[in-house]
Amino acid sequence: KLLNVREASHAIVMKNAEITNLKKILGLKANTVYDDVKTLRYGRVMIMTDQDHDGSHIKGLLINFFHTYWPSLLKIQGFLTEFVTPIVKCTKGKRSIRFFTIPEYETWREENNNGLGWTIKYYKGLGTSTAKEAKEYFSNLDDHYVEFEYLGEEDDKNIDLCFNKK
């Protein structure tokens, strides 16, 4: 997992391999306010994590990283995105329903006789998708692509609340 940089010392942050690599890959410069992404090596970051709690935590740590050192990047529309995959897939005959959150699946299950007659597949992580399913994901990007949107001070407070030890 990525380091929680919110209160980490400069020395610890500089020694962290994931952070060092991320900065190099993107071409991030310290103490820089970005109005656009033209000087970066890539125009966006797409987060791909498991859809479970650990994956959500990793997403949060990445958001926290950018918010701590380059909050201006979060304000650039389209900079931070996510590729989501199903956490549960229910199949009955040729019909298939994908769920991207457990609560969404549980609501469906309660309304559909506990899923009786359906084959239920839980995805433990990105590695449990078959090659065929991965091709389906990438050929239907609109179903899997999520763009993060910075909404202002309220977001700043919430990120701090999540990652500030105080």
C-alpha cells in the first residue's frame, strides 16, 4: 500500500519507493502548482484497484498523496480517474448482471429470491477476472471509467478527516 503522507516526515516520504516511482513516472515537480497537465509525462492518472475495502483504501491513499503535495492536480478535470471492475457477477442462462459494490448486489439479492437459480461469482481481486472478462471491460470503457470530481472545501475537509491522525 501507498504510504499515508499526510503526517509522514520528509525523510520517510523521500525513501518510499512507491512515491518516488510515482513522482518519476508522472514527472511531478516539488512545490509546483499545476494549472494544466502539459508539463507532466501523462495527462491523467487512472487508478485500478480491487473493488474491496483494501482497494478503496489504496484509492484514498493516492487521493491523499495528490491532495497533500499537489492539490492543484485534483482540481484539473479528468486528471484523476478510476477503472472499476465488478465485485460480483450473477449469471442465469445468457443473462448476466454485474455489481460494482457489495451493497448494490445485496439489494438485488434481497429483491430476487436470494439469487436462487443464478450463478454467483465473487471477484476476490483483479486477478480473478478471466482474459475474456478483461477484454469485455476494456471494450466497454464507459461502464468502467469513473472520473473523480473535486468539489471544493468540503472535499479538503473530508480528505483531512480520513487521513489526519488527529
